[in-house]
Amino acid sequence: MGNHALAENAKLLWIGVGLGGAAIGVAIALTRRKRDRWYAAKQVSQRVADRTSDLAAASKDIVDRLKIVYTEGRKVVEEATELWSQGRKLAGV
């Protein structure tokens, strides 16, 4: 597997981790409500409509953090690839 393929896999992994975390957070928030599901969904929609600017700011913050996680993940993959190459050279492979 080449460096590019490893970087793409790492990118997909970090995007998946970010989206999974966001989905879990939304699921927990919705399950903590004791009301009817449809009523809860309606309330969430109303709150989203009322706080669009807050949601936009929070979304931007999440995207900025995901960019940082992605960048750091790429650095880790690149360093691991370099270490792998050096290890293969030392082993004579």
C-alpha cells in the first residue's frame, strides 16, 4: 500500500470517527428525553430553527476541530510510513 493510499485511509478513518461521534451525541441527546419521539423531533426542529446562528457557529467549530484532527492524523500516518520504510531498510527487506 502506498503513502497516498494510507493517507486516504487515514482521512476516511478520521472523518468516520468525527461523524460517528456527532451521531452518538445526537442520539444520546434525543434518548434522554422522556416525551413522545415525534414531539421531541418537533421540539428539536423548532430549537434548531430558533438557534440557526448558534448551530452555524457550533458547526464551524466542529469542522475546524475535525480539520485539526485530520491534519494531525495525516502527520501520524506520514511518520508511521517513514518509520515503516526505515524499519524495512534496517531489516534488509
